[in-house]
Amino acid sequence: MSPENQKLTFEASAYLQRLLGRELISTEELAVVELVKNAYDSGAERVVVTIQPQTDREPGEIIIRDDGQGMSLSALRRIFMFAGYSERPDEVENARRIPTGEKGIGRFAADKLGHEISVTTKTADAQQALRVEINWDLFESRKKKFNEIRVPYRTVGASEIRGNKSGTILRVTRLRARWDRRKLEALRKSLQDLLDPRNPPTDFQIELQVPGAVALTGVISPRQLAEPDINVTFSIQRGGKVRRALLAPDLKLKENTDNAGSSADTSLLVGLRGQLAYFLKKPNKSQTAGSVPSVRLYRDGFRVEPFGQDWLGVAEKKARRAGHAHVVPSHLFGFISISRKRQEELRHTTSRETLIDNESLQALVTFLREQLSYLENHIKTVVTEPRWKESKVRQAADFERARFQTLGIMSVGLAHELRQPLQMIRSEADNIRERLENLGVKDNQIRESQQSIDSNVERIDRNIQNIARISSGSTENVEQIELANFAREQCDLLRPRCNALGIALKAKLSNKHPAQINVMTVTTVMLNLIQNAIDALETQEGNHHKEISVVLTKVKNNHVIEVSDNGPGIDDDVRENIFRQFASKKTGGWGVGLYNCNLLVKSHGGSITFKSKRGGTTFRVELPDSYRG
């Protein structure tokens, strides 16, 4: 025979069984899931998984019983004993059920569970059942060939199969792992998560039985979510057309799109259906039935693993944004349904723990990330940005509160330190007056000076009391005040500085102006606006008359405060951003005064506006009466 006609053939070591079964399947729970899926593929309507944990008295065993079509001897030889062979792909088009298996190695998952397995099986027309006894330890040899391991079988009575009809019983013994409470709970959760909660198989039931553990025993049902705050559903129709809907009743959101755009090749995903369920607050276990937050993929009603828990990069995105992402991973639950018939290229790797990377998978990931972006945009617009603005308002209120508290603390000490020398000045002035009278000295200039000393001492004392009273206030509470008198006091605080700078501060206030209002907000706003007007006039060149006016009126239920100056006006490049943080152009200015004023006024349901031109600026503040927060 010529060398070019000579051929080689592969031989498989018996050790291949260990690689396919025990080492390829990552956990015992996954091994049970694989065997349950095999029962589904056999046409079973019911499968019962019984776990008898190992004890000091009991060796322990796992029994998986189904009422499927069973296997004949020829089927055992042709399929069960043929590693890597499966007829499931050929059955997809005409099968009553779309099979979950395709690689012909799921049966070897039993090696992960125990050293030995007994397979008892019967078809509907058979008079007897078949029993195959497999000792996986015989496959440990790397020197023996796979087909050199002889597996005994025999016939047993038909009564071995419950009801004498058809089905298969897998009995795994000499268990490799100890099935404690934690592992049993993990198995139950894995079986629950196996089924698509939106579209579970209607003709297939899984039951778990754990002798002595009532809480773990019973029919397995998929875990159902409570109604989310935001629900996005989508599907891909013929021709790749995307239909999408968003519903958030509490946020008053409802949107339907019959042809949503996508950069993905949706023609590869026709038939896909999905849901993104989002909770604004982290849901508790009763709302999620203990489900782990994630976007899950289901094929024909059964869960499949794409490639990792964060396969769409939701948590990664949050990490990149230092935790400030609009979509919080622990609030998101997704359910994506695909079909083996329609998305045949979305196939698993042999390990079952990832999908094969190809064009269809890339289209799937791109499309789903677009749906997440759609959800994120709505959360950003309706939820997080308003909350961030509200947080800024609270921060501004906290800033003002802290500032006034500091002022209050200082004013207490200041009042104590100033009142003693003030009292001494007043006492010495009285002594001087009395001494002059005793000496018979009468002088008009001396008398006027004494009166000036008395009035200024009283003014200092009054201002100290005013500062202490203002600084002890709150940025949240409202109280009944005489607003005209209160505004007059604020003007009096700054009038001495105005006089020193040659600025006329005029207050046009009524005699009575009762108001139910937040004192701290009025204080902060008036002092900032008057101070800004003083700064504007102080830097203005020329000797023209400088004037600031404060006007208080009431329009319907709103108290209106207007502060005007005849200064140079506000520069054009400042006007647009004047209420934003750090917008000031003043030397040494922080640029937070008007920013905080705006936040405080808005937090109390009011508004602040301005008009400015060369020759003057007017700020107008409206605050509602009886604001209750």
C-alpha cells in the first residue's frame, strides 16, 4: 500500500469518561440539572429527583425517575453507549418538544455524582425493563481503550417502572459528595432557576424529594418576581423588526414602539423575546423569591448560561462610573427567551457554561445592551437626575444650616465678649455725664456725643441679638412672622456698610406683612442679594449716585422680594450660568451664593429670576405662603 493511501484513526482512552463527566461538569447541582434535562428530552411529563444524603447508617443515593419514552436495547447500544453521539439535532424540526441536548454527553454527568449508576429503562411496548450497571471507576485507566470497558446489562420485571408503562430510573450510589443542607438548598434553587418564569414548559413537572426535609421537598416552580417599578418588554419580529414597550405606572410612563432601531443584525435573532424588570429600590426576598439579580437567557423554556454573571457588562459599567451608574445591578432582573429552531447558531460550548462566540452571539449582546441603554435613559431622565437635583437642594440647605449654626455658635461667644465692654462703655459714659453735671458743665457737642454713644451701643446690642436669633433658625421649618419687620432688620444689618461706601439703601416696606414662611431661606436670599448689589456698586467707577432698593409685595399667595441696584449690570457671559455653581467673576468670590439661593428657593416651591442691563440689575424672588414641605 502506498504511503499516501495509508490512514490513521483516533482511539479514545477509557479516561475520556472522567474528562467528559466528572471534570467537565463544574458542580453536582449542574450534573443533576443535566440529567433532568435528559428526562425532558425523552418526552417525560414528570421527573422526580430523590436525594438520600449519606449518614452514618445510610450510604446515600440519588434517584432520578421519569415517565419518558424509555430506551430499548437497540437504543441503548446506538445512543446511550455511544459517547458524543446524539440524534437530538435531527429531531428538532419534527419533535413535539424541542430537545435541550445536542452533544451526546449529558448522560456522563452521573459520574460527577457517584462512583456507580444503575439505569433501569422500559419502552411502552416492551414486556420487560432493561437494567444497565455502570461502575465509573473502571474508566479510570488511561491505558485501556474506551470500548474495552464492558458494561453489564440484564432484563428485570416491568414492575420496576412505576405503572408498567415507560420511563427511566437512574440510581446513583457511592456518592462523591456529602449532600448537606447548603448543597440541597443550592440544588433546589438551581432547579427553580432552570425554568423560564415567563414561559415555563406546561407539560413538564420537576419534583424534589429529600426524606426528612419537608421544606425542601415538593414540586419545583420557577421563581416569580413581584411587579417591578419599570418594565421593558421587547421582541424581534419577521424581517428583524423590533417591537418594544415600556410601562412604569407610578412614574406615569408608558411607551410603545413598533419599529425600534438597532445597530445589531436582528435578522439573526428573529423570534427573540425579552423583559427587563427594574426596581427603583433594592428589592427584598419576598419581591424576588430569592432570585439573584441578573439578565438570564432561556432557550425553549430552559435556562442556558451565556458567559458569566455580568455577561452584558452592567456591573462593569457601574464600577467604571465609580458607583454612579443610573442602572444599579442589584435592582435589575432580565429574562431573555430564544429558540433552538430560530437561533440555531446560539449554541453552547461542551462545558455548558458559555455560548460559542460567533456572529449571532455578538448580535445578541449588542441588541440587549441597546435595550439596557433604553432603560437607562428613562431611569436617568425620570429618576436619578431629579434625585440628584433634590440631593443638591438638600446639600445647599445643609450648607446654609451649617453656616448659620457656625454663626450662631460664634454669635453666642461674640455676644458675651462684646456685651461686657459695651456695658463698661455705657457705664463710663454715664459716669462722665454725671461728673459733668456735678461740675456744672453744659455743652451741646458733649451732649450730642453722649447720645451718639448711647444709640450706637444699643444698635450693636440689637444686632448681636438679631444675628443670634437668625443663626438659630432652620432651613426646613416654616413659622409665622411679620415679614416687613424682618426684611427691615436684614437691611439694617447691611446699612452701615452701605453708608460707609456712599450707597443709599432704601427699603420700601409696608407697615404690616404677615407671612407663614421659612425664615432661614428669606435671610439667606436677602443678605446674598443685597451683598451682591453692594459688591456691584463698590467696584463701579465714577461719582454718580449709588442706590439699592428693597421692595416687598404680595402677589396672590406669593411673597415677592425685589432687590435692585443702579450698578453696571451683569456681563453677558455670566448671565446664562448665573445660578450655576462657581459662576462668579468676583475676585475672591466663591460663586456659590446665587447657586445656593436658587436651590433653597426652589426647594420651598418658589422661584428666583433677574433682569439686567447697563445701568442696573433687579433680582425678583417669589416664595409661597404656608409652605409645608
